[in-house]
Amino acid sequence: MAIATVNPTTGETLKTYEPLSDEALEDRIARAARAWAAYRRTSAEQRAGWLRAAADVIDADTDTVAELMTTEMGKTLAAAKAEVGKCAKALRWYAEHGPALLEPERKDAGAVGATDAYVVHQPIGVVLAIMPWNFPLWQAMRFAAPALMAGNVGLLKHASNVPQTALYLEELFRKAGFPDDVFQTLLIGSSTIEKVLRDDRVAAATLTGSAPAGQSVASIAGDALKKTVLELGGSDPFIVMPSANLEQAAEVAVTARNQNNGQSCIAAKRFFVHRDVAEEFTRLFAEKIAALTVGDPMDPDTQIGPLATESGREDVEKYVDDAVAKGADVLVGGKRVDRPGWFYEPTLLAGITSEMDLYSEEVFGPVAALFTVDSLDEAIEIANSHPYGLGANLWSEDEGERAQFIADVASGMAFVNGMVTSYPELPFGGVKQSGYGRELTELGMREFMNAKTVWVGPPSSEQGDGDTAGAASE
Ligand SMILES: O=CCCCC(=O)O
């Protein structure tokens, strides 16, 4: 795939980039390694100050960077502005909490025969971030803010269709006053990732992307014995029980499925509705989906813009056509929109069976799959049969059902009477083929830190001949 800005609203190619030459790539990796040698010795308070400055810069740049994202990948301008705001919030969260989270953790020194014992969290070096186009600023920031707070240095390999947003990120940290080269964007194709990942100067990698991309990165990193965090796909269940407020559940269901033009790993994709309320919920859900305004994402009235790429729309079409050919009922939508650009109608399908490809895969577009179930047990059983386990949603006023859902749903995140959302204040990540590791909060920051155990013994004058206090206590 060429490194290029192609406007999905029109299909027009606006700007193309040559990938970095071998020499330019070598130079950038060398600069990252040199930058880390100095950056690791900066204080947490200094780094927090740069993060605060970055939050101010990004706030001031909101309109231009939001327009850039909408032009590159088609999200509505309102959603793009909200994404910028969320990045500023994450930068400020780490600026505020980072220094305390980096304090050494005292341990019980007496219990291990030491005069002092503690764990100190230290940065590990240059981290490669391989990021997707769907939240082009936020997902890179979700890596960058904790990494830079920790004292690590970042190399960003962004998706090939958002090069200008990727370059903006490098510029942002420069404008905020971070030392040179602590965050660099590498304009390279996917085929060059292995070379960067295997480079001895690169310590670890994080990837947000597809399960096949995760397998490839994990196997290379495993071979090179490097740490990875993987945030892969999702096909989140959205379960509606009879006690739920159906009007509210249907309203949120529409947003949960169609956010970001249907292209989010944490979008609810499978809707399990209890038979007792299935007719009413389906009516509400279908009416609200049919009422969505599809159009130019720059227009403030638009709720659904185009899919980001032509091939992405073809994939969505294939899933819907396969399901319909195997007997699914199209309650709303079901086809591309007849206009330039890569638009697809918000769609609701019922009568889903396990033979259909969308049953066990992820549809990255505005297509909701509706299931009628007879119990919460049945909903959770089908939900858990999917290879992914990222987020999960339940709508119920029943305490017992909520407890069962939280205990049994196989996911990294469980939301009750709300939709799965990422917050800088909460950990983010999945289980099974949705990946491993966590982003955000202290968990995210420590994924790429060395938790170094420190044991300090008494002065040697107080120790016995030829023995150490540590050995003596074993
Ligand atoms: O594709 C993954 C989407 C994550 C969106 C978010 O963090 O809000």
C-alpha cells in the first residue's frame, strides 16, 4: 500500500510520500538510541512538564489536526475534534500522575535480611509503535504519553493512509519542547517493520491492528526475545435483558455500533437481545439506525461518513453479501451508497447463523448483527464462543445478571448500562485473540519498564565472614 493521503469522501489522492531509504531509516534509529541515552536521565517532573506543554499545543491545534484526520480517514469532524480532546486529556493525566507512579515501591526489607528493599521502575529504551488509521491520533497517543512519561523513546510506524497525521505527531512533541528525536515518525511500509523490530537498538514493540499483524509482530519479537503489547480486533457483544431501559439501550447501541463510521475495535458488533423484549428493542434499534445521516464527514449534520479505504468497504460488502446469501434478514441498509467515496449504509442484520462469516470474524464497518436469545447464559455462551475478547456490554437492572456477566464474560473490559469506551483513567486491552497487555493507567506505562528489584544489605562490618546477609537468610 502506497504511503499516501487519499480522501475517502472523494477517492482523490491528495499527497504521496516516498518511504524512508535504508540510510535515512538507519539514521533515525541511531538518533533514537542516542536520544534515549540522555532522555532516560531526565527527571519525571521535567517529562511531566513537556507532556503538559504537548497538551496545550494539541489543544491549540485542534481544528487543523481534526480536519487532517477527517481528510485522511473519513471520521466526522466532530469525532475528530473529540479525539484531539481525548489526547490532551491523556497527556495531562500522565503529567499529573506519572511522577508519583514512578516513585520506588518500598518492600519489607527486614523480611529479606536487608536494610533497604524496593522496586524501581526504569525505562527500557526505544519502543516501536505500529499503529492503525482508525483513531490515528488517539491510538498513537495512548502509546506515546505513557512511554514518554516513563522515559522511553518512541518510533512510530503509522498506517500508510494517515501519513500527515503521523508527521503531525512528531511535530507536536517537537513543538512541546521535548528533546530532539525522542519521538520520531518512520514513513516506512509494513515490509520494513521486521528490520526495525530486530534491530538491537529497539527494545520492544506495541501494535494495535489486526490479529494476523499481531501474530507476525509477536513471532518476530518472540524470536528476538523482545516484549510486545498487542491490541488486536474485537467483536464486542451487547446484551439486552428484559429489565433494561430499552429506549436508552437502543440509543446507545446505535452509537456503540456506528461510532467512527463503524470502524472501531471496541464497537459493539453482536447484539444479543432477550426474546421477551426482542420485538420492541429491534423496532427501536432499526428505527434509530435508519434515521442516521450519512454524508460528507466535514458537514456538522453528518453522523456517518465513508469507510476509510476502498478495500475496507469491499470487505464489509463481502460479509453482508455472504450473510444474506446464507439466509440473514436485512432489516436496515445492506448496500453501498450511490455516490463518490467509500460509503456504506448503516445496516442491521437478523437471523445470524454460525455458517455466516461474520459470526466468528470482525466486520469493520457500520453493520450490526442481531441475535435473539432465551437467557443470559445463552448470550454469554455465544458471546464467548468468538475468538476475540476485547470489550463487552450488558444492559440490565438485575444485580444477579450483572454479577454473572462480570464473572463470566470472556473479555478484557466489561461495561454495564453503558458502552465500552476507552478512558485515560482506566486500563484498556483484551484477552484471547484480542491480544495481551494493557494500555493506559499505570499498567500501560509499566508494560515498557524494567521493574528492577533493589536489595541493599547492612554494612559489611555487620556481616559474618564470607557470607552475605542475603545468603544467610535463605
Ligand atoms: O480499534 C480500536 C479502537 C479503540 C478506540 C478507543 O480507544 O476509543
